[in-house]
Amino acid sequence: MLKPKQRISFICLLIFLSSYIVKPVSASNITNEVVWPNGPNVYAEAAIVMEASTGLILYEKNIHQTYYPASITKIMTALIALENSSLGEVVTFSRDAIFEVELDSSRIGIDVGEQLTMQQCLYAILLASANEVTYAIAEHVAGSIPAFAEMMNEKAESLGCKNTNFTNPHGLPDSEHITTAYDMALITREAMKNETFRKITGTRTYQIPPTNIQPETRYLRNHHRFILKQDYTYDGAIGGKTGYTSKARYTLASVAKRGDLELITVVLKDDSFAHQYTDTQKLFDYGFDNFSIYSIADLENTNVVHESPFFTRYNHLLNKSDDTISTDEKGYLILPNTASFEDAKKEVSFYPAAKERENDTIIGTISYSYHNKYVGGADIILKNKEFPSLFHRTPNPGIAPIVPEDPKEKPGGSMRPVIIGIIVGIFVLTIGLYFVLVERPRLKRRSAYYKKRANRKLYRDNDYLDL
């Protein structure tokens, strides 16, 4: 908890920083004549291209219209499993897991009572789209299919999905099991933040060794042709999931990365096996050919620090030579190749209360828009190690609490005690020299004077007595 004086100082700092930082980079170049790059024509009824770091939509076609997702549903299933179990957990297959899913749907031949690890299960559903394995995962994690579907829908809502309703973990036909291209892009974006998901979805082949029932090794291969690199390929493809049912038709979620630019594409209700891949190729080409990514930290750190009048040589905390305040290195700005950084409009906002994150403190955000479209942003970070007395941390049990230092005691930083020590030393030395050179001789003269006067008085008194 901030002390009253500290709170006032922090608020003043934010107000002044806001007054100096919040301003457009350049508004003169943004006009109604700016045209967003034209996207390709695709066969899919719904399609989207989303940039992964910002969530910026680069291309859209019926992205909020609901469709059946088919097996790309398993992206959400895998994400829920990863967040609610460990890879080493043993999944035992129930009778329902084997017989409550369509026998002619995608499977890997698991038997009742057979056991796999959660890691093996995840490879089975993301590479081979095994429906009986998906059912077993749901039972293992939530206890039942309805309970797992509820977890899926809660997660979808937390990610900002508006038109998604999951009723099962595998995507087999159900009239109420629906989603949109936009919502599936959000789900894929979140899943790709998980390193285990990222590794599995980008794997070409995988082997499940003999189990407690199956004596033979099972060989799995990724159904996504970009990852398998068979028939259809795309340079930079790193993940994705296929889907198909007679009602959903062909659905495909894909992820590709070139340099720092990572793109997510989703196509729903495509009309053929071939078109789902050629449509996706067109969408990726559109994104990589027409847009560029910029690191906000590289572009803005100098401005964020040096534009404030608080960064002066008189205050160590806000010294221009320090990196006390900076923008998050994970923040990016996406712009069409026809635009430049100067064409973006910048806005900075500060939080009423700072938010702590690992070794840093987030005090606000910097965001950019281009032609009234959000194109990127980054957190503004205050280094805790440079600002130790502003925030109170609750100590761990058994560990002595750390008492924050009073800013009044060390306003000048680490050199302050040295300077004070030198001043005190000079003061003490001056007093000592004054005593030795001035005061001590004066006291000697005074003592001698009083001694002589006492002798004269004694002499007079003796004379008086002699009379």
C-alpha cells in the first residue's frame, strides 16, 4: 500500500507523463482516402486472417456468422486439457469413450480399459483427430461430457468469443455445437501461447508405444497437409487443425510465422478438400505480402523516457540515463506496407493503480490506431528494482518482512550517503581544527590570565596581613 505522500507523488508523475506522452504520432497523413489492402477471393463461406501478437484482423469474410466447426473443436479441447491436467497423468478409457462416438469417425483403435498418458492423448487428438481419445480426455478432466463442455464455453467466453457454443469435445454433428471464424481465431491464438500445444500441433509424426492392452506401436501422422508437407505446403507453417463432417464441410485452422509476423487463418464451410488449402495459402500470402510488423520497444522507448520533464539529473529515480520506464518488448505494431510508423495515431493511458508482473510493474499502456483501426499496443513498464518504495508486498510466511526505505532518507540515490558522510566529515574536521587552532590557545591565554590575577590578589592579601 502506498503511503499518502508516495501516492500523491506517483499520481503527479502519471499526470505529467500523460501530458507529455499522449499525443498523435502524426495525424496529418491519415485521411479517408487511406485504403486497407484488398483481400483475396476464397471459396470458404467464412474466413479470417488474424495477426497473433495483437489480435488485429487483417482480412475478414463473414467472420461473425455461425457455422459447425467439426474437428477444429479439438483445439479448445486440447487447451482445456493442458490447463487442467499434467502430461504424465494416466487416462483410462471407459466403455462410453469407445462406444458413444461414431464408430466410423476418426479413431486410432483404443480398447475399453486401455491406458494412455495425457501427452499421448494430446498427440492423438491434434495429429490423428482421434474422437474416442477426445471423449476420454473430457471424462478424465471434467468427469463427464456436459461438464467438460461447460468448461469449454467458460473458456471461450473469457477469451472474448461471442457466438460460440460447444456441446461436445470432438466436434461430431450437433445442431447446437457452433462457432465463428473470429471466435476460432481467438481460441487458436490462445492455444498457441501454450508451448506444449505449439510443439504438438507442429509435429509431423508421433509414435505411441505398446500399452497395457495393445502390444503394437501406434504410428500417428498429422492430418494437416501444411505440417505433414504432403500435397500442399506453405513456407512458415507451424501449426493447425483440420476438420470435416458432411454438415460442416471442410474446416481448417492454420498458423504460419515469418520473422516476427505470426498469422492465424481459419476457413469454415469450404467446398472441397483442395480449396481449404488453396484458400489458406491465399490468405497467408495476403497477410505476409501486404503487412509489416514493428517492435514498439525499438520505436518508442526513447520517446517514452526522454519526453518527460521528470527525467532529469536531479532525480536518480527518473534519470535520463536509466531505463526505469520503458515499453514491453513483446508489444508490436502492425501496418500495411503502404503506411509508415508516422501514419499511426498514438495514445497513452495510465492505470489508476499499478499492476505488478514478475520483476516489473505495469503502470499503463500505449496503443496505436491506423485509419480508426487498432493496430497494436504495449504495456508501459516501471522497473521495480529502480522504484523499491512505492509498492507494498506481503512477505512469505517465515520470512522477515522487508521494510521499504523512506524516500526522504535517500532522495539522491546510492551516492547520497557518501556525500552526506563527506559533508559530516568536513564539518567535524573543521570543528576540530577550530578547537585546536583557535579555541584551545584562547583557553590557555584565559587560564594564564586568571592565574596571574589570582597571584596578584594573594600578594596583596599577604601584604595586608603583614601590617
